[in-house]
Amino acid sequence: MTRLSVELLAADAPEPITSAGHAQLGIAVLVGIAVIVLLITKFKLHAFLALTLGTLVLGAVAGAPLDKAILSFTTGLGTTVAGVGVLIALGAILGKMLADSGGADQIVDTILAKAGGRSMPWAMVLIASVIGLPLFFEVGVVLLIPVVLMVAKRGNYSLMRIGIPALAGLSVMHGLVPPHPGPLVAIDAVQANLGVTLALGVLVAIPTVIVAGPLFSKVAARWVDVPAPDRMIPQRASEELDKRPAFGPTLATILLPVVLMLSKALVDIVIDDPEHTVQRVFDVVGSPLIALLASVLVGIFTLLRPAGFGKDRLTPLVERGLAPIAGILLIVGAGGGFKQTLIDSGVGQMVLDISKDWSIPALLLAWLIAVAIRLATGSATVATVSAAGLVAPLAADMSTTHTALLVLAIGAGSLFFSHVNDAGFWLVKEYFGLDVPQTIKTWSIMETIISVVAGGLVLLLSLVL
């Protein structure tokens, strides 16, 4: 979201929809979140509907007029989708291009050809981290599962020794690094600098993925010593293609938006003059919209054409890439509506007022709130958007660096201990042929390690930056 749009929204923002006291607002928050949790976990309601109903309950318990609660919800939904919806769509298109062209397979095969023996877990975490930059977690899992199963089976590796590093790479990218939906929503909610958040996110992600991936996989392989399940390996996209894109251009296409956004952040730091021509140019080319759009356009020439895709296949590919993200957009939008209702009802100010008397650091508070919502709902995205709405007022007096760290603290908390109410839990369980206890001892513990290590690194960085 641009600075201008934020200022316009602020100018038109409605007055607080209720003047309820802290106690009533606190109860309203608990009841609203409890309703969301109950609807998602007990009644298996879609998160979009659960967030919508939970928001209305929150407003009602807080004593807000229904029409004003609805206005807050729809305003928040609209501004959130306007801020991150196009970015999510472009990321989905890029991911689809990468998968269908065989570019992802090319990266995987090239790296695996250079690795072997003890280096294989490190190769898997590298593959997953690179592939995970433009892809949603679930898409990345489906894309990498054939590789994980084939490597484990052909190399006679423990499935956990190969699978955990791959899952860690995908999960860390999903929770900490833009342009994934969760970090983007949190950046939008607390008005963080995307380039700084991206740079710090990568800085935190590297040691986190090493600890939770290759290192933890040694322990996980002893706890759960299972071979790759003897079942049909899903067909890879490139097996249906006569040719596929080269490794170099494919990797360059994936990294292009990251390079552009990091370049903008670097120029902002070095020049620090909004009127300077160079900075104005990088403000445009390094914006997430232009960076992702550029990567998609470049991908037409570096991914699709080398794979033999003609003009007639571009539109169907885009349509197939956009179809799966409808639910994600609605969840993210409803999360923005929930966030706006929290703010307009005075909950954000309540958190700010109460936290002034606490000795707990704001970053730790953000992590704990995200952990609680993650454990309750099972959704990292719901945890991120809800926690961002609650702690957004805490960012008002923060520096640019600490605001970015606030986003990362929320992202880290949103990954804590995935269990039976998380769709990712069942995805991993079924693909790897595990039972529930085995999945908890591997996948759930891995997620907890990611959350704790990343959260600890964020707190350490806050002491030195």
C-alpha cells in the first residue's frame, strides 16, 4: 500500500466504533477469537466465514453498532486486498510458470547432480529455500514431494533426513520472507518497510533453516526411522515436456524480485533523499508490484518459451495459477477486516495502553500473541493477520528496523507447533506415510524449532540494531 493511500485512509478513518472499557474490550477479543477457533476447529468452517462471523461477534460484544462493525470489516477487507491481493496473484502466476515449464525441476535436478552423501540434506534445504521464494507452502510441498521420495528411495536415505530439510526450507520462507501472504499482510498492518523486512527476514531465515533443517533432521531420523513410502511417485511436470528452461535463467527469474526489492532498500539507506532521481527510480522498480510483475514478464521469455509454450498457452496457465488462490485472498482479506475492527473498536489502543505497564518487550508480546492464535486455529495466516492487527499500535514509535523485526516476530510466532488443526500437518502426514505420533515428533517439532529459533534471533537483533 502506498504512503498516499495510507494517508487518505487515515483521513477518512471512522471514529472508534465503541467507547467500551478495557475489560469489555478484552472480553470481546477473547470471545471473537474463541468463535473463530471454534468454527474452524469444531465445525470445520472455512477460515473466511469463521473470520467474518468472529468479527461480527467481536463488534457485538464490544458494544458496537452492527452497521459500524460491518463498515469496519468491509473497509479492512478492501484495503488489505488492495494492498497485497495483486502481489499474491503475481506470486501465484510466477509459481505456476515455474512448475509447468519444468523450471523448478531443472533447479532441483541441477543441484542434486552436484550433491551426494552427507551433503544431500544441505542440498535439499537449498532447493526448498530457492523454490520456496515464489511458491505458497502447499504448492512447494506438492512440487518437492516427488524429489524427496525419489532421492530417499534411490539413495537409500532415511525419509526424515531428506524430507525435514525440504520442509524446513519451505516453512521458513512461508513465515518470514515476503512476498508470501503472511509477511505481506503483517508489513501492511504495521506499515513496515518491505525492503528492510525482506533483508532482515533472509538474515533470520538462514540460521533458522540450518538448525531446523539439516541439523534437526539427524535427530528426527533417529526418532522416526522410516523409508520412503512404496507408492506411486507423482508425475513431474517436466516428464511431459520435450525441453525445459536452463538452470541459470530460471534461477535469475526467481531471484529477480528479491534483488530488485533489496536494491531499493539499499538505495534508500545509501542516498536517503526521496527527491533524488536514483532513489525515485528504485522506489518504482523495487516496489513489490513492479518487482513481481517484472519477474512474471521475464518468465515468459526465460521459462515458457524455452519449454515450447506458445502464446495460446499463456492465458490458460495464468487462469490455472490464479484459481487456487481465491480462498487465500478471501482469508487474507477477512483477516484484514478483523484487524480493522480490532483497531476501530479501540482494541489496538487498549493493547498499547496495557503494554505500557508491562515489562515484556513488544517483540516478545507480538510473538506470544501469534503463538496463541496459531495453536488455537492451526492457521499461520490467521495467526499472522490477527496478531498484526492486535499489535499494530505498538509500531507507532518504533524505528524502521524494529518495525521490520515486529513483522518477523509475528511471522515466527505464527509457525509454532503445527498440530492436528493445521492442514499442513495432514499434508505432511499423508505424503510421507506417517502416523499422527510420528508426524508430531518430526513435523510439529520442526515447526516449533523454527518458531523459537527465529523468535530468539529477532530479539537478539533488536538489541544490536
